[in-house]
Amino acid sequence: MNKQPCIKSARYLKTILFSLILCGCLLLNLETQAQKNLTLRFRQQSLREVLQEIKRQSGYKIFYNEEKVNTHKNISVSISDQPLKEALRQLLTPLELDFEIINNTIVISVANDIAAAHGKPQNIKITGSVNDEKGQPLPGATIRLLGAQSVGSVSDEEGNFNIRVTSLQDELLFSFIGYKSLTVKLNGKTNVQIKLEPEILEMETVIASGYYPKAKNSFTGTAVVVNGDDLRNINNTHFFDALKVFDPSFKVIDERGIYGSDPNRIPERIEIRGQNSFPEISESNLKTVTSLPVFILDGFEISVEKVYDLDMNRIASVTILKDASAAAIYGSRAANGVIVIESRNPETGKLQISYTFNGSLQIPDLSSYNLMNAEEVLEFQRQAGVFDASVPGEDAGNKLNSYNVIRKEIMSGVNTYWLSKPLQVSFQHRHSLFIEGSVKKQNKETGNLRYQINLSGGGTKGVMKGSERNQFSAGTKLLYQHKKLNITNDLHFSRVTSQESPYGSFSNYTQALPYHREKDENGKYYRTLSLQNVAPSDMSLGINDFQLSPVYEAKYLSSFTTSENLDFYNNLGINWELISGLRLKGNFKISNETNRTDAYLSPMSYYYIKDNDNTVNEPDVLFSRGQYNLSNSSGLVLSGNVIISYTLSRNKHLFQGIIGGELKQQDNRSDSYAVTGFMNDALTHLSYAVQFKQYSRPAGTENTIRSAGAFSNLNYSFDNRYLLDLTGRLDGSSLFGRNQPTTPFWSVGIRWNISREKFMENQNFIQNLAVRASIGTIGNQNFTLNQAMSLYSWLGPTYGPFSGASITSLGNPNLKCQETLNRNIGIEFNLLKGSINLDLNYYNNITKGNLTDISIAPSIGFETYKTNMGDLTNNGIDFSLTITPVRTKDWMLTLNLNGSHNTNKIKRISEALKKYNDMVGKKAEKENVNVFLFEEGQSMNTIYAVRSLGIDPGTGKEIFLTKNGEQTFTWNPDEQIPVGCKEADLEGYFGFNLKYRSWDLGSSFHYSTGADKYNYTLHEKIEGVNNMKNNDRRALTERWKRPGDVARYKSIKDTSPTRSTSRFVQKEHMLSLNSLRLSYTLPTEKLKQNFISMLRLSATMNDLFYISTIRQERGLSYPFARTIHFAAQINF
Amino acid sequence: MNTKSYILILLSGLLLISCGEWLDVLPKSEVDEKEMFETANGYQSSLTGIYINMGSAELYGANLTLTLTEPLGQQYSINENEPEREKWKNFDYTTKDAENNLLKVWSKMYNNIVNCNLLISHLREEERHLFETGGKEILLGEALGLRAYMYFDLVRMFNESRGVDPDSKKVPYKTDFGLNIGTSFKTDEILDFLLNDLTEARELLQNTDPITGKSFRNKYLNYDRNQRMNYYAICGLMARIYLYRGDYRKAYDNACMVINSGKFRFIEENEIIETDLYGNELKSDRLFMPELLFGLYTENIPEISRIRYEGLSYDFILSTNCYTSGDLRLNAWHAGNQLGKINLIKYKRSSNTGNSDKYTAPLAPMLKLGEMYLIACEAVLNEPSINDDARNILNTFKQHRKTTEIPLNATTTEIIHEITHEYICEFRGEGQLFWYYKRTNKNAVDNGNYLGTTIPIDPKYYTFPLPQYEIDFGTSRNN
């Protein structure tokens, strides 16, 4: 190895030269002289002068890196008549310098750097990083030393790696699944920056599981990875609205569209691959069904509110983990799915400022409403018999007076459009500012530092006047990198304030009668809407019904509901490579969150003063008017995890393993008060109250919840073809029953990358083909403290001077997590160089031991008891297809389609649920409701009703069909059978994306087909209506009126409540334009003169239209809105 | 490799330590069942909790004294704006309102009974010396007494009257804490269990209860015994239950133990309301404190009374005809208002809290001296072997009430009639009158005017229907 072949040396020199010039090195160009022995005698002379002398004597060029070699250092040297090499050795070795002679050049460098050239038995460390084509780090890439099978390494999360080589002339092989392998010759470099080209364009690269990242092509689980930019393209202010487009099995449930576009409505029900727990039941009522996936931000769980308020510009990527292999590492939290959000890391380079402006315009969408106008209402009321004698023979004169008053009002032009009264076109704006950059390594002792300051603020005003939500957040993120140690620290503060609309529920406006005037002749709003307002005072009216004006209190009173949330957290991460392949990772988070809700109800509200007079001035009454509710809650969470990972690569075998543990402690505190006795509408502060509300006391709770988990993941791959993945987790929580302190979870996943087999090598059609399968368990622990334990709680009242405690619940010490056995089979392939991309999954999830509230005989001492009971399954498929038919230099067109179908089936229900079925049946008989029933073999989404044969043309009554096939006019709850299912045959999104140079046009449509819906509008607004409220126009036009009418809806005179009937079950096919967007990025050349480095403008329109085969009102308590977003991003 | 194994050991060690005790945390605003019974204080708080629950609006703070049972005694007029309450007064127990209220009473009763069960079983197993001598006995005696008090009222409410159906067994009897449904026993069987418990409680309290003379260092044990299920309250309750059971001798004996104890006396007229020179109230005792065997402390009852019985638009006394003009109870408990209606002011206190020291503690009378006289009187009438004179007993009571005494030659029927009369007069706002009617199985009762007019009651109305919930979830597993 002593003699380098000539060509190699030349190339080596060229590389050295090139790199030295690049680095700003100094090249000493000296004359050449014949080679001979040297004699050097110097006393306290600078090395520079010594080298000048060597140059002079030898005639060789000398070069060195001035930054590294200190030539100003004074030295003494005495060498007589030595050959050049020997002289240099004697001179430089004590100085810890090394040299190399290549042709006529002496290269001097710091000892280690050049050692390779000498060919000594060496152990040279090569460092570097592996990035993808966009410069994003590629964790988990393998690096092998060619010719030495046993030497290999893997890049870390930042894409950094190090490897020991024997010579600086060695070759390294970089490979990463999904990317073209790259062989790089070191050519003397000890640091290499590698960019791998993807084998196929636009392939998602890394699955962020929250604990450790994984390459998608070595992943045996099912996950959907969404890049932050793609997410913002769909909707740059609403996280959930944006995310649902990317995964058809991710659904935000608002079944009847009650909450519309309320900015303060945080989703309570998000399902991934179907509903897998039973709802809670108490006293034959269904409690609100809450099912939410767990959200992980940078490794730690955060609440759905925090996700809702997150500045979307901070998001780098979002990953939805859907099956056991992907989510089992989250154990008892994972059953409803896991959503992992990674926040954006600081960019490297010089100081960079980027500012994003998001503005949006919201326009109320009332297209689903089809209400009567004043004239129609009057006609409807007349036909419904409102103005007829209520008993035969009664003098209906007074009622006719009422009719005439209304008639007169309508003639004089009264036709109040109540729907528009509380609404506005609202403008929202949000600003987001990032200041970031990095400080480079100065010398060996300091490391790299990347920094980021992010600020964001903005307000969202809803389409209902007065409803708003304002967010402000500020944070810093630091990333320090030194040798084998990475330290990240993320400090973040956010404040969210919200205010409910004083105009109340939108349903009040849809029900207000249009023939009532809004204001009196003086322009003052009426407090109540009644005929008395306009009728002559001496006229006796037969109709004395009145409605509260929904506007009055909002206009004149100062009632309000506001809330404030402050959140602070610090997240510290340490990543340390102990020895090659072995890493220790730790993450520690402290967060403190406080919430405050204020609600004030004015003493002048109709709730306290029924009519306009103020005669009731008794102190008792006076002192209990008005109410102020204040509630505070705070939570301190300390959590941390430690993970050890080990990677071993031998030949074609790659083994990766992690083992870790996690601890979490959560201290919760809350208190609330209700005070009353406000003397004046304007005195809205809490301190003006006279007393606590009657029978109320300050309330509150304080508790600590702890949980611990230990987990491990082992991953083995052979030649990137066969992969095996094992995960285990053991979870314990202070919430679990005493007899079930820990619960184990596991998963096994396999994957076969078929396209890497030999027989697939020589074809150009399929670029990637892989099948994978997984099985495992994940859990759900939606229960609270006192359900596993019998707890005494301190009572508010005292007994004389003594306080007492009472047992609050019958704890179930055997309570454990409910477990879901998940099975998934998936196939993914890529055809024609990425032009066609398909990902298809079939799953089968069985949930056993569902956590159910069961009703027990109250004589047991309690009314409910939490237990593990009931099984259900979810089966389904989901797929995602992307086609890129056009890809040229300027043009690119992408079409995408995704869809899912889920079938839910109840396998076994508890006795309590069977009882519940009977009880709600009875309830449905008493009350006008459509109920949920649970039957084995049916879906949770099954609609139950009595079969209907339609309206009898003779009588206008509904004819029902009993289970035995008999016809009857009587509705009987026992005759209810499954008549439909709310699950769609197929539901998902499709769209296109067209790029032309700097222009980008895209759209996404939401479709759903084949779902049965119970049309509540027909049930509540056409039939079974309250005649003294406004209703759907069809109540007038399509109801049965006289014998012989073939009508869809029962007699117009029939005011009896309508019962759940199959008549109102309709098949829905739906299409909506979810998002349409256009963006333009200013070409760089046009920006060159300015200090602006990037400018992007975009406009997005959301929810432009909604077409459905079912005509049903949407946005019942808050209307839907169409939104137009504008965004401008400027980087400086 | 050394480093690796070192870290592995460290980590797994950390996890092992953490998984055990670390997870065993308890909430601060709540106490675990086992933790509760670690100290004397915990035991006392648990007992106090039972008293507080009894004083809740679902039980004796409102329902079982004023709002649920009082209207059934027919002495009140109900606001016509409350049609469901009007129906309730007319024995329609099927309205939504009625169903809700009955479920609340039933659930709360059993919840509190379960609280008693838990306390009793812990006390019975307690072998540490957490208490002063006698302390444990007092707590156990009180808990047994309270449980019996509540079970007896459940029997009165939900089982048929003994006279109608002695085999009625709708009230499950449960003495444990857990998921089991209580066993159904016949009325008499349950009453026997209760009397056994009460006998035990009486023995426990006989020599320990401070009301009988003993004194404790512990403030809790010594505190105002008239607000506790004390020794004489146990006797009084036994008298009440024996009378219901038809065991007149024992009813008489127990009533006399209270009457002759010397611990209770009738109130004097000048004690009821003290006024200053200008007639302003200085102090009032409308509850007749010296007569209370057991008064349950509850802030709810003055509140409910203020809203429903003293207010302007709710439940008024139909008439005060049952009282003779000098009757102490007439002026102490009733007041006319400007609308010409009669308010029940027995529990009245000023709405200005600064004045509340003028009044005695807010109590619900659970057992009173007057009832003991009426029990003794009724027992003598029914059990001729008792060597006492019913007229005497009744007249002693009437003398103290400053009302017309019965003549010495009054017949048994007349005496019984007078006992009914006194039940009407004596228990205004205490919810006891209806149970007197039930026990005596009256088929027609006074209509509230006391002019001889009655309204008929079908005996089936004396029994409340079981809550639907209990039927649905209880009976299927019950045998």
C-alpha cells in the first residue's frame, strides 16, 4: 500500500486541491527544485519559515490548510543531511502533523486526517449525513464499507452517520429502501454529504411512529403519512378538515351536522376504521359518545383541543397509525388510532425569516334550509287547523281575529327572514412568523446549533355574530449537535380565548315565525314575538302563543360565555450514540395547562323576568336573578421516556431493536362556582354578585394519575426483501383496577418486498411491489378513577361543625383495558416509474371486553357499574390510488382517489344493553324520539324503525307493518326492526393536482355512496311539527290534505308525534367540493434583486358545494359556511 | 457491551421500581375505601357522611319531610301551575315527576344504606385501638340505628301495609357492600332484622352514650347528642317499629323508657318565641328543641320550607281548624300572609343570614317526645294487659300543648279519634301523618279542613310503585 498508483494519486490531489480551494485555503505556490537531502537548522523560527526553507532546498511545492496547521508557531529544529521524507518526519511528527508526498507536492495536514495515505493499520472515522433529494434527512439508511462485509452503519434520525474505514480511498455503499443505492469513493474525505435519489418519485419516505422513525418500505404496519405542505394545501387553518382528505378511514363524526362551522366546536368523535367501543349509558339515555384517537406531538400526547388550535405552519408531517403493527407500541391508548404530529425543525443556514399570512372569508351556507315564508306559514297554519274551533261548536271568532291580524301584517309586507339575523360574512386572519437558522461548528470543541423562534397569532370569527376564537402562540426550538450527542429543546407557550355567540342556537332562528315583526315602530326590538305586539289592544285573540325573540337578548343584554386556555410546555430531547449502533434516547416534557370559563346570564334575561314589568321586587327574587358561573381547571403533566436502540448490519442481515420505558404523572385540579344576585345588567363582574347560587357550593376535584409503560420493538430484515417486526408493550396505570395493574399488548408484522426479488429485476413495469400483514392487540382505557376503585368523596354540606364523606361509586377492581385484536393485510405497488401508485388494505378488528357502563338495580346502592362486557368487530378495506399521467419539465398532473368501506358488527352485548333496548323502546313510545338500539349481529350504525307502508290515501294516517306482516295504524316499539345502516358502501375523496411551472391548481371532492340516513328534517320539520314554529316548506305542500290524496307525509291536521318509521330512512349518495385551490410561487429569478428569497401566494376555497340525494337540514345549532382562504408566504 | 448491559440494567431497574407502588396513587379530593378506615377520624367522617346524606333534599332534607309525603296527608293546597304535583297529591304516582322523585328517594336511600353497611362491617372487623373506650360502640350503635331508620321508611313506602298484605316483600334487604342485590323478605321478617339491630344498638349505647351521662374527651363523640341517633332515639325508633309490627307491649315499654328518662320535656310557651319590648323576635324555638329525641341537622329543610311553604305562591296549609285557639302549635307554626293564605313557618328563618342565630339549628325532627306519648297511648288501647291509662297519657300530652283535654269518660273510639287528631296537629311538615294513615289502614282521611269531611283513599295508594329501574334491573336476578 505504500506506493499509490499514479492515476489514483492524481485524482486524490485534484480532490484535495478542489476542496482546499473551496474551504478558502491558502495555496503556497513555490518553485520546484531537484530532489536531494535536506539540512535544516532553526532556532525559534516560525514553521512557515522552516517550510519555506524545505521548499527552497527540495524544490517541492508545499501546501497545507492554514486553518488547521499553525505555521506561526515558533520551533527549533536540527536536521542534517536527511532524505526529504525522513526530514519531514523528524520535523512534523513532534508537531502532531502528518504529510504526504504526491508527485512534486508535499501535503501537510493534521495527523489523523492524512494518516490513511500512509497505509498504516488504520481506523479512520468517516462522518457525514444522508439526505433525500429535497435535503430532508434520511434516518435508517444503511452504510456499508465495500470489500469489508462486517463494517456497516446506519444513519440516525438526523440522517447523520459515522463509520470506521481502513483507508481514505475506500468506497462506501449507501442504501435506503425506496432510494437508489449510491457508491461513493472517499477520495481522502472524512466527511461526506450524501443525497440519495428516490427510486420512484414522490414516495413517502419515513414513518414517524413517535418513538422512532422507520422507513416506509421496511414498515410492516399501515400508516398514512401526510407532509405538512400537502396538509396546508387542502386547508391551512383547520387541521381535521385537512387531514381527513388523506385517509378515507379517518372520520370526524357530526352525524346530523348539528355544529356546522362553529369555530369553538372541538370534535368529540373521531373514528379511524370504525367505532370500536360501546357508548356510555345512564338511565336509558345515551351519553355523548366520545371516541378520539390519541394525538402525539413530538413524542408526547396532547389533547384534541391543542391539535385544534395548533398553528398549522408548525407542522412538518402528520402520520396516522392504523393497525396493530404500527400502533401497538402505544399499548393501552391506541385502540382508536394514533396520530403522530412532528413539528418543524429549524432550517439550517443563515438567518432566515419566513412570514405566512392566512386570511379567510366565511360565507354562511343556508342552502340546506327550505323554510316557509310568512304567507306560506299562514296558509300552513290555516290548513293545519290552527284557526279552527278546537272543539266542535266552539266559536272560533277569536281565532279568526288572530288570522286576520296576521293576514294584515303580511299584506303590509311583513316577512321577516330570521335566518340572516344572527349571521355575518366573517373575515379571519392569522399570522405566522418563523425566524430560524444555524450556527456552524467553529472547531472541535463546539457543536452545531440550529435555532428557531416561532410566533403565531390570529383570530377566527364565526359566521354567527359574536362567536370567535383567538389564538396566540410563541415558541423557541433549539437543536444542538456535538459529536455523538444531539440535544433538542422546544419551549412553547400558547393562549386561546373563545367566545360563544350571544345570539344563541341557530335553531331559534329557523323556528321563528316570519310573520312576526323584528322591531316595533320606534326601531326597538321586540322581546317576545306575539300577535299582541301588533293587534289592537281591545281585540281578543284566539292565539296567545308567543316566541321569544332570539335577537332581543343578544342586542340589549350583556350575557356572555367566554373561555381562556393557557398552555406552556418544555420538551427536552437527548439523543446520544454510546457506541457505534447503540443509541440512548431520552425525552422529557413538562407541561402546564390552565383553563377558565366564564358564563354570565344577565338578571334582565327572560329566564328571570318573564314579562316586561318589574313588579317582582321581593329581595328573595331580586337576590337570585342573574348568574355568573366560573370554572377553573389546571393540569400539570410530567412525562418522560428513555429508549435504547441498537442496529446491527451483517451482510444482507439488518437487525434493529429498541427497548424503552415511559413514565407519566398528571396532576389535575379543578374548581367551579356559581353566584347570583346581580342588580343590573351592566354589572357583569363576578364581584357584583350578592350570594352563591341557591343550593350550590363551590365544587372541585383534585387528583393525580400515573402511568408507566415498557416497550420493545424488534425488526429484522433480510436483504431488504423479507422483514419481520415484533412489538411488545406492558402498560400500567393508576386508573386500572387493583387486580389488573398492568396490561400487555403485542404485535407481529411481516413484509415481503417482492420487487426486490431477482425475478423482478429485469422489467420496467413494476417499480415497487410489496405485501405486508400484521396482527396484534391494542387497548382502550376510557374510564375514570372511581370506576375501578370505590372512593369516598368529601361532601359539600357539613353536619353541624363536622364534615363527612360518602362513597361515590362501586368500583370494579377487575376493570381492565378493553382490547382490540387488529388484523391487517396490505399490498402496495408502483407501476410505470411511479405513474400509478396503489395502497390497498383489508382489516379485521375484534374488540373484546368492551368497557361498558351497565345499569344495575339502584337497590345495590348505585345505578351504574363499569365493566368489561360486549364484543364487536369492524371489517373493512381502505385504499388510496394516485395516478400521474403527465409529467414533463413544465407540466405535472396527478389524479388521486381514496376510499374506504367499514362494516361494524355487534357480536355480543351485555344483559344491561338488552335491558336498555327494552327501556328505550318504551321511551320512544312516550317521547318523540328516534332511538339507538343494540342488537347482536347488527351494526352500531343500524337504524331501527317500524316498517311503513306509507300514508293511507283515505285517512292520511300512516300504515305500519308489524313483524308478522300485519297492517296497522298503531305504532308499537316492539315492532321496530333494522331498516337500514348508516355505513356507506364507499366513502372517500378524489381530486386532481395540476402543476405548471410555478402554478399549482388542485381540488378534492368528498363522496359517499350507499349509506342509509334517517332524515330528521322529514321527521321533525315536516311531520310531527309544532304548528306555532316555522317548518320545512314541504309541510305545506306535500302533506296529505283530503281523502284521495296520494301523499308522502301524513295529514296536515295531524299533530300527533311522529314515531321512527322506515318512511324516513333514505339512501344517501353525496358529493361535495371539499377544497379547490390555486397557488403561485414567484420564480426565483424574478426575486433575485430583492432580499425576498421566496414568495408564494395561494387561494383555497372550502366546502363550495354539497350535493346529496337527501334533502336534510344541516348546521342545526350553528350553520355551515363556505370558506375562501388566502395565504401568502414570504421568506427573507 | 458493558455500557449496554449497564444501561439496560439501570433502565429495567427503574421500571420495576416504578411499576409497583408508584402507580398506586389516590386522588386528593377523594379517599380510597381502605384508606378511609385507617383512622378514627375516617370512621367519624364516614358516619357524618351518612347523616349528611340523610339530610339531602332527596331524603329527609325535603322529600321525606316536606315535599313528597306531606301533600299526601291532604293538609295542603298545591299551586295549580304544578299539575304533576297536583296529581301526586291525588295519589297519581305515575307522572314523570313522580317517577323521578321516587327513583331519587329509592336510590339515595340504598346508597346511604350501603354507606352504613360499609361502615358497620369495618367497625365490626376493627380490632385496633383507634377509639377511646366506648367510642367504637357509639359509632356502631348509631350506624345500626340509622340503617334501621332508613330501612323502616323504605318498608313503609314500598311494601304494602301490614294490614293489607303482610307478605309484601318488595324491599330488598342488603347488609353488604358489593354487586349483590339484597334478598326479598316479608315485611315482618325485615322488621325483625331491624329490631335485632336496634336491640344491639341499644345495648351498645346504653352505657356509652354521653346522653346517658358518660363523657368523652373526643369532641365528636360528645357533640350535641340530640342531633345523633342516640340511645333514646334508638328506643323511640324501636317503639315506632314495634307499634307498626303490632307488638304493643314492647312499643309501650320503649316509649316509656324515653318518657320516663327525664332527658326530654315538653316546651313551655314562653320558650317558643322571646320578644323584646317592641314585640321584635329575639329568639325562637319553633322546633321545640327540648322535645327532640333526634333532630337531623340539614340546611335543606329551612330552604325548601322557605320556597314551598313560607313563600308566596306554593303549598299552603288548607286550614288550622284542627287546633283549638290556645294550642301552642297554632301560633308557633302557622302564620297568615297578605294573600290570606296560611304559611307553615315551623322551619322559618330570616333570609338575612345575619339573623340566623335567633333560631335553633336547622333540624328535621326525626323522633319526638310527642310521638312517644301517642305510641304509648295507642299501645295501651290495643294491649289491655298494660297497666296504664290511655286517657291519662293523651291528656298529659294535650295539657302541654295547651289544647282541650279529652273527658275522662271518653270511649276507646273517641280516644283513637283524638290520636288521629293529634297526628294531624303534631306532625305538620314532618311527613309522618301519611304513615299514620297507612299503618292504621284508613280508607278515608281528613281533607285538611278538619270539619269532618274526608276524602277516600284506596289502600293501594299507601304503597308507592317500585321505580321502573329497579324492576328492570333488579327482579330478573332476584330469585
